[in-house]
Amino acid sequence: MGPFLGLGCGQMVSTNSDLNRFFTALLAGRLLPKAQLDQMRTTVPASYPFPSGARYGLGLVSTPLSCGGVHWGHGGSMTGYETRGGATENGRAANVAVTMQLSQATKKRMDGVVDTALCR
């Protein structure tokens, strides 16, 4: 069995540093025209598996930060893998990747690690 069974899940190979650069450049308007980025950032409320208060747009998730504001990004999961993270409006970025089968408590902890990294 390979990642192809999850359709798009597991099809992108990257590093946390690459994701930080990508989300920072995207939010700074260096990758898309403003009108397209504005469309991506038009959101609706999101529920499980997203954190509480998260909103989903066209490929972007806004997640509230404990220190105020939001971070924009898009995590993902596949059997044995989990990623979380994104960037803030002021250019701070953090991504976390874990390679193990995760419980809901561990996924929530990953959200807390990203929040801590972006708020301090």
C-alpha cells in the first residue's frame, strides 16, 4: 500500500523550512495576485479535524492564536504522519511534522506547539 491510496494525501514531499517559506511568501503576496489570495482567504467555519475556531478557504485554513490574530496554513495527515503549521500576517512561520500514529490528544498538542511558536 502506498500513499496513492489516499488520493492527494501524501503526494507532496517537503520540509518544514520549505513550508515556512511557502506560507510566508504566499501571505506576503509574492506568489499570487491579490485578488486570488483574497479568494483563498475568504473562509467558512471549519470543524473536525481542524482546531476549535478554525475557518477554511480555498486551500487555506485560518486558525486563531492564543495571543490574538490567526495563522494561515494547511496541515495534513496520512496513516502514520501528521503536519501542522502556517504563517502569520507579520511573517512569523512554524510547521511541525510527526511520523507516528497519533491520538487526538497528540494532534491537539501539535496545535499547541504551533501556537506557542507563533505567539512567543
